[in-house]
Amino acid sequence: MILAIETSCDDTCAAVVEPDGRRALSNVVHTQTEHGRYGGVVPEVASRAHLERIDGVIERSLTDAGVGLEAVDHVAVTVRPGLIGALLVGVAAAKGIAYARSLPLVPVNHLEGHVAAAYLAEPDLEPPFVALIASGGHTALYSVDREHHMHLLGETLDDAAGEALDKGARMLGLGFPGGPALQMAAQSGDRNRYEFPIALKARDNLDFSFSGLKTSLLYRLKELGEERTREELQHLAASYEAAVVEALVRKLLRAAEIGESPAIVVAGGVAANALLRRTLEEESSRLGTKLVIPPPDLCTDNAAMIGAAAPHTPAVAYPHYLSLNARSV
Ligand code: KG4
Ligand code: ZN
């Protein structure tokens, strides 16, 4: 079994995953609530909260899976990218367990983890495919080749999609994290009421940009004033959410078309978005392309996805990982 640990941002996570990385026996996520009042993740607060929780979360992942540490033959951990202090808590815990039991350690890239969530959702899935990762920290398009290597096709030039949703939600007074709050407010809103810009529309461009969208919302709110903004809240939320979703869908479909990709994978926290899921389901069935979007609990940060990436990641043999470091980028 693979014991996987993930602490790159504000979720303290541990999971037990089968050796082929295609099924999780447990997947424990403790989401830190300490950041709510700051309207964003505070790195130092995150590190301390990970430290307090990590042992309990790992223990629960073993209990939930119904196995003891003796069943574990690999320890996988997120080593990059992420908040450095937060990453280090997970890396230190993983090293400790691996070293104590003379096990190999698998240093996993968080982004490869997000993509590998697709193998848990669809155990028969094999590359090649194109993958969109859209989270609070990242928005990027990759082609994944038969050897599971990821090739960057395009990425955001400024804010991540989730960041754009979070900032938009904050401007609308909807709270944090903004994605789910915005989605809720948008439910009864009219997506076509307000027009927000979609950046980098050129067909051969696979990069994203969300800073103009954010500015455009800011100006719109100034124009409307406080009272009208309150009255129009659902419509503003719906139109803003729709603009983020359209930007993502447009580039993803274009990437699939250019690479003649037989399958599309979407991962990262924003993949939990209902409008994005619905739009891609319609578009992919129209194009006859296979679509894999993991269920929401595998899209947001979790350790099962890190375990799923482990079989495709070179392991470091005992005890050569003691000097292994985490990296923020
Ligand atoms: O992957 P993730 O859990 O953490 C990072 O690595 O960033 O992604 C978090 C992001 C946040 O920006 C959050 O607002 C967004 O995912 N998110 C959503 C939804 N659920 C989470 N965005 C849109 N719709 C959702 N339902
Ligand atoms: Zn993430």
C-alpha cells in the first residue's frame, strides 16, 4: 500500500492508496478554518495548523483504510509546488515514517497529483490526454504522453482561475473560499446580464489571463454602487462565473483539437464547479471526446491524488531522502 501525505496549502491530508495508484482505501482531508477571517491563506498560520493536525490525520487515514503501518510499502508526499513552510510539515512527517520503517519515499509534484486524480475516478484511463489544472494557485494546460510525462501547453499569465473566483467573490462580499460561494450565488442569476472580457482570444494562444476580468468587475461595481450591487448580486455572480468558465473551456477544447487528443481531463479545485462540468459534458459529447472530471472531493486538494501519482514518479530509496527538500515552485 501507498501512504500518501499532502500539506502544500491549507488542507492537511493523508490517504492510503493501492499499489497501482488506481483505488483509494481512505482519503482524509482536514480543511483549515483558521484562514476564513483573513480572506485568504496565511502561510505561517497554515504551517502551524498542519503541525497540529498531521499526526491525527495520518492515523485516521490508516484506521479508515483498516490497515496498520506494516501494510505500507511506499510513503508518497507532495514536495512542490506550494507554501514552503506548509510543504515542509508533510515532508518531515513522510521522511519520519519512511525512515523508521526503512521504506522508499516518493516525492510527488502537486500538479501531477491533481492530474492523477483522474486515475482514481476512471481506473482504466491511460494517456495520452490533455489536462486542465485549475485551482486557487494554478491554471495550466498540459498534454500527458504515453509515459505519463506532462508537457506544458499554456498557463495563466497572471491570476489563477480559482484566485480570480476568490477575488471576485470577495469584491461581491461573498466570503472565502470564493468558488463555492460564487457558484451558490450564481445559481439563481442570469449569466448573460453582464458582459465580462475573455482575454487572449487568438486561436493559437493557449495561455490564460484573468486580471482584466477582475478589474472589469471592480469598475462595474463602482458604476452600480452599493445598493444596486446588492440587488444585482446573483446576476453579477453568474456573469462573472460564466466568464471564468468560458475562458477555461475555450482553451481546453482548443488544446484537445490541436493535439487531436482522445481524452480530456480536468483537475484542481475549480473542476468542482457545476457550470464548468456541465459545459464540458455537453461539448465533449458533441465532439465525441472522452471526458474525465473526478468527483469534487478528488478535485480539491487531497492526498489520494498524491498516492495516485506515486506509481508514475521515481521513488527515492531508503535512506537517501533525508536531505530531500521541499520547493515552493
Ligand atoms: O485545488 P484547490 O483545492 O487548492 C489549490 O491548490 O489551490 O483549489 C482551490 C480553489 C479555490 O480558488 C476555490 O475557490 C476553488 O478552487 N473552488 C471552486 C469550487 N470549489 C472550489 N471554484 C468554483 N466552483 C467550485 N464549486
Ligand atoms: Zn491544489
